[in-house]
Amino acid sequence: RSYQSQKRFIVRQVLLTTPVIDPNMRHEVYRTHFPLNFRSYYRGGRLNAQVPLDLPFHDEAGRVVRLGDYFGARPVILTLNYFECPNLCTLVLSGLGDGLGSIALRMGQEFEVVSVSIDPREQPDLAAAKKATYLEHYGRPGDAAGWHFLTGEQGPITQLAQAVGFRYAYDAQQNQFAHPAGIMILTPQGKIARYFYGIEFAPRDLRLGLVEASAGQIGTPIDQV
């Protein structure tokens, strides 16, 4: 199934389902008839929060890394997904690749992308395979060093998810995670500058978010889209 047909199918089925993000956010949550899925309306987030840069993970080559290895010089787009996700994660990462492929800024030169699996069972070989898939979709093979696919143990995953206000639930019966759809842009110092919700990301918004984050500018709740 092509990306576009898969996108239409999933959107029709789950209507951009998003579970609870954070108890401190102002939001209204509506339970749908899909198990463990919610349709949420939320504002704000944990803007200006510092993510813990000392958290250990493995990169797609199996090397032990720290989250902070990807910060310091450039802004970072952070996504929390799981790589065997049959639905939403594919749309988020493909939509991100589409948006980034339409801006002049280059991954690995002017910004980094870090995609962290929320499933501690996933391993670097799967991360490497998914990286290859999404880089092909992105269409700029020369930028491969700028998109990082990380796996890790439950402790660091939980700490990172809590730091950015990302809440998710595991459905053992379905062997799937219910989780939000969206991405975050962080400053080079690791502070949350912007949230973008959904599965499509306008190139103009991505570019502006990256430029502002590179200068240390933090968005406001009204900026979140």
C-alpha cells in the first residue's frame, strides 16, 4: 500500500487519534470507539522545558550514545515513535520527510532529526532499516547523517517522554501503543521551542520553527499547530 493510500485509510479509521499528552496541559479528551485511542484537543505543552541530555540510547548502528550528542550546534527536531507501528508513526515520519524535503535547510548541516522508539523491545537493526526507509522517502541521500534513529531501555524512554509531556499507553491485546501524532523542535541547548501536531507539517512552519529555535526563541501556546 502506497503512503498516500495508507494515509487515507488510517485517517479515515482513526481520525488522527491522539491519547492524553500531559496532565498539566489544558485539553479536552473525547474517548472514541477505538480501544486505547482518544481524540484530543490540547494547547501549550512544556515549552521552554529542558530535556535531559545525559540519557543513554543506542543509535541505528548499535553504538551507545547520549541524547546530548545531537545537541549543541544546531536545532533538533525530536519525534517519539515506535518503529513497528502499523499506522500513525508511518504517517508522522513520512509527513515529516515530505515537509523537510521541501525546504532549503539541510539536515545534518543546519538541523538534526532524532527519532526515539518508545518500545524498549526494539533493537538497532530495526532502527537502521526504518532509517533507510524514511531517508528514501525524504529523497536527499546526502543528508543521511542528520537523521538519527534511537532505541533504548524503558528508563531513559520514560524520562524523555515525561520531560516533553508525551504520554502513551500499551495495548497488550493488540500489541500496539496508543500515542500522540506530532513532532517537537528543540533549541541547540535542548529546550522545547515548538510543538507541531498531526501528520502533515507545512514546510513554511518547519523552516520558521527551525530558524527561531536556532536563535533560542521559544514559541507560545498560540504558535502551536
